[in-house]
Amino acid sequence: MTPSNVDAGVLRTLHRIHRQLGDLQGRLNRLPKQIRAVEAYVAHQEELLKTATQQSKAVRVASDAKQVQLKGGEGKVVELGAKLNTSASNREYQALKDQIAAQQMTNSVLEDEILESLDKIEASRQTVAEAEAALATARKKSATVHSEAESQTPVIEADVARLQAELRECEARLPAEAREPYNRVIRHHGDDALAAVQNQFCGGCNQHVPLNVVAEIMLKKPKFCKSCGRMLYMPEDAENEE
Ligand SMILES: [Zn+2]
């Protein structure tokens, strides 16, 4: 190999390193997103529990108010009953009887409502218990995501550092004349800057690569896809057929 030759093995390795770095960077970028998502989930469950607790309290307060109301109504019936015994006229007696009947009807409706509210209280307690359990699950999940992110981050970062060192070493093996176009294509395409030529087609954009270009790549010249600009190389199997 003369110094200006672009070795296919070097390009293959560069492509592999860039893809691995891109993958690792993607994983690093996803970790904070996963943390934000699980924290939002916990906050949502906290909100649901808060609402359930407030509703449960409101149901109890309403039920207590009806109990007080019923007690008052029962007192009223007793009071009216006492007046009944001392009524001066038939008319007054009948009027009191009617009032007692009306109050008893009101009390009966209240009793039904109180029974219903006891069911509501039980149901709202159930809802609160479920919301508490859901929140506990969400917090547990959050702790897992946090600890996984904490343990994975240094591992991924170490892999990134190792690959970057490998990348620099590999880039140093590119001939001087290929450096500048290589750097340009990396700036433009990032970790997707190289492409293997598969049966005269660019592996990056699937456009046709003319035979004369393929021939030049075989001769280890730095070549780029006319369509997408990616730096082209021959895959291992094609090279072995030479
Ligand atoms: Zn292409």
C-alpha cells in the first residue's frame, strides 16, 4: 500500500466505530429522557392520589353534614310530638300531624342518602388505596430507572472514550489527501458518513455507483457517493472476490 492509498479495512473500521459511537451517544441521550418520563409518571400518580384523597374527604364531609341534618330532623319530630300533646284545637293538632309527617318524610330521605353515602365513602377509600398502590409502583419504577442510569452512564462513557481513542488511531491511518474530505463528510453526516458499496449501489442512499467509481475504490482512491456524499468503501466479502 502506497501512502496515498485508502485502505478498505480502515474505512470499514471507521464506519463500525462511528456507528458504535452513534449508538452509544443515542443511549446516553435516552437516559435523561427516560428519567424525565418516569418522573412525570410519578408526578401524575401523585396528582391522582391527591385528587382521590380530596374526593374521599368531600364525600365524608357531605355524609357527616347529612348525619347532623338527620339528628336535627329527629329532634324536630320529638319537639313537634310534644306540642301535639298540648295542642289547643283540632286544627292545630292536624297541622302538627302534617308537619310531623313531612319531617318524617324528610328524615327518611336523609337516611337513604346517608346509606348511599356510606357506599360512596367505602368506594372512595378503595380509590385512595388503589392510587396509593399505583404511586408506590411508580416510585419503585423511578428508583430503578435512576439507579440503572447511574450505573450505565459511566459504563457507556468508558466505551465512548475507548472508541474515541480507537477512532483517532484509525483516522491517523488515512492518507493525508483523504483527511480533509473525510473530515468534511463526517461534519456533514456525523456517524452515518460512510457507506459500503453493495452490488454497485451506495449502502447509504441506495443510488447507483458507476463501475468506474467502483474500480477507483478498488484501487484504494478516496471516493464519495455522487448522490448523498458519503465516503464509499468495499465491504469485506466484495474485497475477497478480487
Ligand atoms: Zn449515497
